[in-house]
Amino acid sequence: MENNEVKIIADAMLEKKGQNVVSLDLKKIGTAISDYFIVCSAESTTNVLAIADNVEDRMIEMASRKVVRSQGRENAFWIILDYGDIVVHIFQNQYRDFYRLEDLWADADKTEYVD
């Protein structure tokens, strides 16, 4: 079953041209630090920042949730937004290809989102 807040985040990513948007349901994996990872990539640092801003805005507006902590805005190669139970990863394309985050969590149930 999909989490409504995960859907809000996916839609916010797609609104700002996020690419290859996927969520990973980590609840069945005992070692996971959150219930969900949601990942997307973008062409440029400007696009990465725009996606991160839109995710934060939509989560406040539609779920009344503020990000607990975030990292990566300095260089915008990879921004992480931590909502506790949901961790958002917004990569510039080449960094997503390099880190291959989804491969690390290959056992997780994966959902893909398209515009």
C-alpha cells in the first residue's frame, strides 16, 4: 500500500521535471533507517534545488510536515531531505548513476512514478 505522503513527494518531483522517480518501501527490511526512500534525478544543480524546494513546499502545504533535516544544498549534486519515516534523495544524473542507491536496497518493494 502506498503512503499518501510518498505520493505527494513523487508528484512534487514530477512537477519540477524530476526524472526516473521511484519509491522504495523499506518497512520489510529490518535494518532500514526509515520506512521509505524516494529517489529522483535531475539534469542540473538548478533543477535539483527546484525539486527540493517544491518537495518541501508541497509537504508543508499538503501534509503539514516540515523537513527534519536536509543536506546537500551547498553543491546541489545530491540533496537529502529527511522526514524521519521518509527520506528523499534528489540526485544530479551522474551522481545517481555513480551511487546506485536503488541497487543497495534491491530487496525493497519499488514503485515507479511517471508524469
